[in-house]
Amino acid sequence: MTRCRVLLVDDERLARQRLRQLLSVAPDFDVVGECDDGRAVLDTVRALRPEVVFLDVNMPLVDGFEVQLAIRDIVKYIVFVTAHAEHAARGFDVDATDYLVKPVTQARFDSALARVRRAMGGPTDTRVMLGTRQGGEAVAVNDISWIEADGAYVVVHAGGRRHVLRESLTQVLERLRHGTFVRIHRSAAINLSHVRRLQKQKQSGFAAELVDGTRLPISRRKAREVVALLRQDLPNRSEQRGAARVATG
């Protein structure tokens, strides 16, 4: 497995800890250093030679865009991280690999890591074994469109096929943590990269339509999270199946 050296840059210690936590599930990414001051980044990059820098935009004295300008000839893959979504367009204007808006979810972060892997030409087709003690099948995580709980079993829908597992929905989602999955109610979860559109229903909240035509209701409690994740993920997904349309009327 090719390993990627990572530098974390954020003036807030808790923010850097959160990035470390998000990276802990990615065995091919190694955090080699941290910076809490934009002025120290150039020297740190020269010393540590990271392939990827996760870079906060809003820092005192020197902001993330100034730092990016200083290190862009040394570091090819830069992921901006900030609490201000309005900077996203500028982030892509300066050829950032991705742009994350705080608070960053694990699903959105994993999507950013997948984008880094694609940009580096590394493997992105993570596979998971689905089956029973008698045997199973290796399925690409990206092919899984949605998962439903059915009594003591879970049904995984992937590539037009149904895989029945004797596991809980929570257990399956834990195994799929490298994908972009979100729970839409107690008994179902969807892969965000398979969502074609999200529509508001008159009486039942939102419903998600997947690229294969499947329509799934979203609970009122989960609707805000799903909408936010889809809107954050639009830049990545426009490169794949086409950006989902979020209709609120």
C-alpha cells in the first residue's frame, strides 16, 4: 500500500485533533507534522516533504490562501478546511484538491480522501466482503447504492443485486466507513454518490431519488443532515455521476 505523508495546519488545537481523528481510519495516510501558525508552514513543508496539506483558511497573521501561494510549488495536493463556506469558490480557483467546511463529517472527509487518491493516481475502488460463513462476494463500496434493515438481517443493494447479511445496519455502516454513506432513518442508509435528486414532500419531509430510480423517504430528524452533506459534496460528485439536484419546493 502506498502511504501518503500529511501535514495538518490549523491555529486551533481541537481542530487539528479532529483531523487526526478523521484520518485515523485511513491506513494509507500518515500525519507527519502539525503547524498552528501559517508563518511556519513553508519551513515545515521543506523539512517534512508532505504530499498532502490540510490547510485552515482563517488563521491570524497569514491566512490559508497566502500559505497555499507559498507552498504550491512544493505541495501538489492541498485540502482547505474552514468554517466559512463562502470561500469554497476561491479554494477551487487556486486549484485546491478539495475544500471542507467545518464541522467536517467522516463521510465528507472520506470523500475528500478519495479525491486525493484519484488525483494521485492511487487505488480508489475499495472493496468489502459481503456474505455468510458459507461464502461471500467482494463488492466495490462505490457500487453500493443503499442499505436497509430487515428484521434480523440487512440487505445491501449494489449493482442491481441484493446481498443479505446477518448483521445490524450499524455494523455494516462501520465496515463501509470509507464510502460516503449517511443514515436517512432508523432502518436505511444511502450512498450520497448515488443520489440523483432530493425532493421535499408535502407531508412526509424529504425523499431521495437514486440514480437507479429507487425513491426512499428521509425522516424529518435526518433531513437537515442529508441536505447539508449533499450540498457539501456537490463539487466531488459532479466529477462522478453528476451533481444531485436539491429541490426544496
